[in-house]
Amino acid sequence: MDKPKIPLSQIVYGRFIYWLCITAAVICTIGPVVAIASPDNNFMNPHYLFSAIWEGKNPEMIWLQMGNGFPGGNFWLHNLSTGDGLIQFGLAIGCSSASVALMATAIAYFREKPRAYKWALLSLWIAVMIILSALGTYQT
Amino acid sequence: MKIQAKNIKLFKPPWLGISVMLAVVILSYLALLLISRGAETPDEGMALTSITGLLFGFFLLSFVISAIAVVAGIGGGTLFTPFMLAFTPIDSLIIRGTGLIIAMFSGLASTGPFTKSGIGNLKLSIYSCCGYGIGGFIGAQGALWVANQTGINGEGIIRIALGGIVLAIALYFLRGGVKREWPEVKKVDHFTQWLGITQPYYEKSLEKVVDYQATRAGWGLVATCSIGIISGFFGLGAGWAIVPSMNLIMEIPLKVAVASSGILIGMGNCITVWPYLHAGAIIPLFVAPWLAGLFIGGITGAHVLIRVRATSIRFILIGIMLFSSFGLVTKGLISLGYIPSLPRAAYVAALLIIMAGVVLAIIGKLPKFGGSR
């Protein structure tokens, strides 16, 4: 029996997620090496970080004690050479992967025959939700 | 020729991803070992060798969590968050944020194989994500608001509430879960028909193409929105709730529901996790070692551990959940001042009783529970 053809949109989404996921995981594996190689070149010195976490301190207190407070979720933009900046960059790739994949999927939906406009629009809607969330919109 | 074929297989997904990740992990931990040996430790600071050991421990733990979670068909966050909240003094916001990253990554890691095989239905995941994403975002914002408002009492209440949820999930799994493998749709409503959400796929075990139907898509959306709120607030993956809601409300075949919920959790948590990132609740160096283990464990679990006897894994999982629930409730009651601190022997006794129950269940000496598993 002939297997049904997997829709192009679905293949596109899977491929994008797969490679972005690997990229994020690779960066987040290399990040700790950079952090440990030069402990002072971090927002949070690894020598003191884990004991602060283990003492049950809240995130605000930890960021404050380790430096000058939390520099914002997108602090990696200007601090890629630091260990935690690099890890945050990897996390940002992983946490935005679905938005990039959904935009590519929307294009695939527009190109499919018959054209799946409503699915393309829903894909774009979710991609926009992720982008708004990533930009810190509506943050309490 | 055979060697050549094998070599080619290694350079194709998913083995290519695993090979790359393994190489990076081995090189990175070797580098960490070399850097940390003989490095100076400042006053009152932790030695770099201990930090390296801790990071490697997290990596191994994430591998095990991810592999068990995939075999058991739940999100990694459902194991990580309750266990860490119950048995470590780490702040609940940090654990819940990390738990969401773990849930998201286990979902993303399984997305590739599920979309490629056709068992996962991307349209179903996108549609459900409209509800799950909004619910999850509200839940995450609620978690941050509660953490800012309630302080130490809030921590206790959150632990007790999560203990109750985890206990309910464990009992649900103990009953085998109410699931229907191939639901028969009698009537498709107009809205679901208009959506055109279903797509046929080739079912290997039946050696035939399955062209299934769906119904009650509107109610499905309401359900996923509510599940999203719980997931975002407590930092859990929500496969345990999404699968039954797709299966029982929308009448989606069980296998399709499992695969699509994996895709949905990866997609939806990309919205949910950002409020935690912007609040500083995700500590980069604490989260980093979990990702590689999750990726390798997730894919290995999906491709290799599938041969493991699923019933045994289910009972071990139930045991972990019951013990986590006990730890969460007692820790919550202690922090609220309702009971004094328990001696270590009490935890050991609870663990031994649960372990005995798990062993008896695995060897078939416990009475059978209902359900249609």
C-alpha cells in the first residue's frame, strides 16, 4: 500500500526544529567551558553561584549578589564573549526555534496546493506570539 | 559495502545529531576536566573540580530523565520539577523555569522524528498551541506575580498544590489511564470540519494507512488553554494532560495524540518560557548541562529504549511521582509551620515502602488496577 505523502510544511517544521535544537544544545555545552576557563569573565562567578543556588536564594538575590543585578533576558546581545552570555545565546536560539520554524512553515503552507491560507496565518500568529514573548512584551 | 552503508546511516538524522552532540559533550567535559585541575579556589568559593562534577552529574541526570520520560510518554518537566522541588532547597522559581526549559527541549527533540514519520500532526499541534500558548503565558506571568507577592508562604502553598497534582497524576497512571487507541468518531461538527485538521498516516504496526477523523475542536482548544495555565504556572510539561484531552475530547487516535502533544509542548513552551528568562529565573550555568543530556536522552529513548518493557517503566515512574508528592507536601507543610521538620528516617521509610510497592507491582504481586492500557 502506498504511504501517504508527508506535507511539505510538516517536513520543513521538523527540519528547522531539529537543526536549531542541535545548534542550541552545542552552544549550551560549550558555554560552561568558557565560563569555567575564565570564572571572572561572567555575570555570575561560578565559584559562588552554585552555593548561592543551593542555599535557596531567590533569582533576584542571586543576580544581585553575583554582580549588579539581573541585566535583562537579552543580555547576551552585548556579552557573547562571557560564559553565561554564550549560554544565554544558546538558550535564546532554543527558545525562539519554533518561531523561525513556524515562519518557514507558513511559507510552505502558502506554496502547498491547495493553498492552506488559514494554517499559514495560524503559524504566523504563533510565531508572532513567541516573538512578542521573547521581546519581553506584557512582562509583569 | 555494508560498512559504507552503516557509515552513511551515521551521517543522517537522527544519528548525525547524536554523533555531533556526543563528540561535543566528550570534548567539552575533557576540556572542563583539564581546566579545573589545579585551578585556584578563592576564599569560600566552590572548587572548579566540584563544579565540573556537578555539571556532569546534571548531564547524566538529564539523560536518564529524558530517556525515562520518552519511554513513559510524559514530558521531562513532569519528573524534574516535582523531584527538585521536593528534595532540594533550590528556590521554586528557578526550578520551575528550568523545568519548563526541560519540558520544551524534550518536546523539541522529539519533533523531528514525529513530523518526519507522519504520526505527529503539525496542524493539530499548531491549532492546540493557540490555546496552550496563551494559557501557558498567563500561567508563567501568574507564577512570577505570586512569587513577588507571597514570599515564603507562597513557596509552601506552591509545593503543597504541586504535591496534590503529582499525586493525582500518579493515581491516574496507576489506573492505566483512560485512553482509547482508535476512537470512533460518529459525528464531526462544522467547526472541526472547516478546520480540516486531520491527515492520513501510515501505521506500521497495522501495515495500513489510517485516515482518522476528529471532532469537538472548540472544546479541545478550551482544554489545552486550561492545561497551558497549569503547565506555565508549575513549570511542568503537560503531556500527561494533553494526550488524554486530545484523545478523549477530540477523539484523536492515541498514537497521533502522543506524537502531536510532543510537538505542541516544544512549540508552546517557546512562548511560556520567556517570562521566566526575562525575570532572571533561568540561571544560564545551572540550565546549560541539562540540554545536551535531554537531546541525546530524548532521541535515544525514542529509538532504542522502546524495547524496554513499558509496564516496568510505568511502575518506576509512579514510584518516583509518589515519593516526590510525599516530599512536596511534607516540605510545604513544614515551611508553612504546620508540622515540625521530619527526621531523615521518615523519608527513608517512605522511600522503602514505595520501593517495595514498585517491586511487587513489577513482579505482578500487587492487585491489578482498572483502566484500558
